[in-house]
Amino acid sequence: MPEYRTDGFEFTYILFVITVIGLAVLVVSKLFPAYPRSDQRVVQSNTTTRLAKELQEKKATMRTQVFSTVKTTLFLGALTGLLILIGNWLGGTGGMFFAFVLAMAMNGGAWWFSDKLALRMAGAREATPAEAPELQRMVAELAQRANLPMPRVYLIEADAPNAFATGRDPQHGAVAVTTGIMQILDRNELAGVIAHELGHIKNRDTLISAVAATVAGAITMIANMAQWSLIFGGLGRGDDEESSPLGGIVMIILAPIAATLIQLAISRSREFGADASGAHIAGEPLALAAALRKLEQWSAQRPMTVNPATAHMYIVNPLHGGAIAGLFSTHPPTEQRIARLEELATVNTYSR
């Protein structure tokens, strides 16, 4: 039986890991606040001229793009660092190198192929103008209002009403809707949903969500590998030293939790921002609020079969569980989103 080292350094290292994870969650909560930033709020059209409004919107868009780029870079660095820290603890220098290579490969994949993977996993197919002319016209009109390139439009053959957007940037944007959502929403409500998804594209949320899901999945995968390594022996921090498995056990438990909390913090905060952007694009926040109310009710009756890794992309959570599952939901409570949209409708004047 090997004698494991259990001196003070072991517990200091565990405390350091817990502190780093806590700081990572705190930093993400600050970078991705629940309330949209002031430059993402709806511009009051009755207090500015058309030219001044357009100039203000362009400045706000530029600030949003810069801020989103900084957030993405910091977030990517934080999760990659956490992944490397896990690899170092579990496999020493070799594990750290493996984690770094894995992080680079998965981040590159998230950048280049996230939209294709998401659409394929959802079973979406591209809709032609002849197949869905009204939907195509609606997306084109709203994209023009949002100053976005025309995104590709996809249909998902599913009775459950839902929708999502993907794409690493506005030039590669795509909007997918289920056939069920087109049956239960009226035109204004559907326009609110499409505008919400265009808001995700405009705010660069689709890239952030893809990276979050990818790196969080990598962390969970390494934690699972470490679990089997612990069962069969060989789990250790150093290259040539025997160490207590206590640190590895703590890492196996905390790392996936930290990754999940970071992903949830990002996903929930981005939904509020997309709601505000969608209300501005469509010009009718109450129509989006009515759509969310319908979608929540119908989704509970007709849950959608999706990969849990992509659940955060949809406008309402396609997966429904009990009260405990709600604590780890990828979406904020729909009631809160509706309340904020109703508040926007009372304090702002919109015009289509």
C-alpha cells in the first residue's frame, strides 16, 4: 500500500482550488449580470430624432460588441485555466498538457462548428422561401430593423413550441423554430420570438453559449475520467509523487459543479438581455411576453426531446423536471422575464 502525503500543502492546495472556483463564479456573475447593461436597454424613441436615435443605436452596438468580445476572452481564459488546473492536479505535467490541448481543440471546434452541431443535434433543416414564405419575410424584416445580415432560417419538425439561434457571429447567424411554435402563436407573438433570437445574435450570445457548453462539457468529461482513475488507482497530482486522493475527490465533485454554475449564470443572464433586445427590435414587448407565457404552458404539456447540452439555447427550457431540477435550470423563471417585459412596456414607447 503506498503511503499518501497528507501534509499541510495538500489541504492548502484544496483550499486554493475552492477559492479559485468561487472567484470564477463571482467574476462570471459580475461579467454577465442578470439585468441588461444600460447600453442594451431599449432606446426611448419619443425623446430623440430619428438620426440621433440611429447614431445612439450604432454607438450602443459598438459598445456591446467590444464588451462581448472582452467578456468572451476573459470567460474563455477562466474556464481554460480551470480545465488546466484540473489536468495538473489529476495527471501532473502530462495531465496539464492534455487538458490544454483538449481545451484548444474544443474551443476551436466551438468557434467553427458550433452552429452546424447545434442544428444537427436539433434535427433542423433549412427552410426555403417557397416552403415558409411568411416566416422568411418576417425574419428578413426583423433582421433589417436590427441592422443584421439575413440569417439562415431552419425548421424543426416537433410539436413542442420552441426556437433558438446559433452562429459564431451575425454573418453566420441562423434561427431555428419548431413547427409547433408556428401553430400556437399569432404573427405578433412569433415576431417577438424571432426578435428575441435575433437579439442573441446581435449581442454575440450564441458564441458565448457555445463556448460555455463546450468547455463545461470538457471539464465534466475529465472529471468522469478522474473518477474511473480513482476507482482503479493511479489518481495523483504530481508526476513522480504519491499524494492523498482527497484532493482528487474534491476536484471531481467541485469541478463539474463550478462549470455548471458558470454556464447557468451566463445562460440565465443572456436571456434577460435578449428579451430587452427583442422588445426593441420587434417594437412590442407585450407580444413577446404573451408568447413566453404561451410557450411556458405548452412546453410543460409537450416537453421536447433534446440533448441537455443544447437546452440552454432555446427561448424556453425544453426540459422540465421537478422543483430540484428547477434550481439547475438553464433559464430564469419565465414569470420574471414576463414581468420585466411588462415593465419595459410601461416605461418606454415603441414604434414599429
